[in-house]
Amino acid sequence: MSRRFRATALVALIFGGLLGFAALITLTRQPPPRPTNSATSVPITPQTGYIFTDVEPSKITRISVVNHGTARAITYTRVPGDWDVVDSAGKAGAPDLPNVARMIQILATLRYNRTLEESSVVTYGLAGDGKVSIDFDAAGKSYHLRLGEATPYGDTTYVQRGDSPSIYLAQTAVLAILTNALATPPPTP
């Protein structure tokens, strides 16, 4: 064999070894597969989109949030130049305007990550009216959203729109902003 052939073969062998080493490192750094259970073994269609496609933030005139576990409710109603707030006991208070603004923006732009192809809503905490229900009016039309259980990893929550049979997965952190209005009673004006 010639000297040139041996040098080329040595370079090719070193290059192949480096490629194999890089592949080994890449494969060992892969995250472990997620475990499956009854809540995640349902066929999931990878989709994304808006839950409410026809809502404009400026057209929202009323937002009502109800926690069915604690029976606590709060309703925000738009009045000229401001918002009124009333809790489940009928007690009026001063609205948290920055939170109302966030809620309006979220409702108009709420996105889902996936749609489940499942008919059993009990498994997902959506039986009846769900754990939390949110009703709002925009441009003379009423909308209803049911929030159920969080997924096993807690990053998304099962939700349903109105009387639609579709079950969507929406970001839990975003939905927490909507339910934050129930955390503390509104301050008295």
C-alpha cells in the first residue's frame, strides 16, 4: 500500500470514529419517553389554534368566573369608562383593572395545543360544568368555557368550549390568570 492511501484511510477512520462518538452522545442526551396512563393514552391530534375565533377584546362586555368546587363566583361587567365587579354573595367591589385587561386579552386569544378524540368528559374533570366555568359576552353573543383537570404533567388543562364535544388542551399558566379573579375577594370601593 502506498503512503498516501494509508494516510487517507487513517483520516477516514478518525472521522468515522468522531461521527460515531457524536451520535452516541446525541442518543444518550435524549429525554426519557413520557409514561402513559389512562389520561394520556387517548389518541391526540397534533393541532393548534384559537378556542374562540370570532372574539375581539374591545367587544367583551361581561366576564363571569365560577369555581364549582367552592361555589365562589365573580362577575365583571363593563360600564361606560370602567368595570363593575360583583362576587357570588352579591357584594360589589373595586375591580382589579390590570387583571381584567389580561382576562379580556386571554379570552380573545386563548389558544389550544391539541384536540382529544374522546367522548368521556368525566375522565378530564369536565362533567357537568367542569371544575371552573367562564362565561362572557362579546358583540352581543354569549360564550361558555369549561375548565377541567390539569394533565398529568400539569402544563396543560383540559377545556371545552360551549356545547362542543371537542376537548382541548390549553396552557395551565394562561388559564390560571383567568381563574386568579377567584383567589381573593374584590376590595370594597
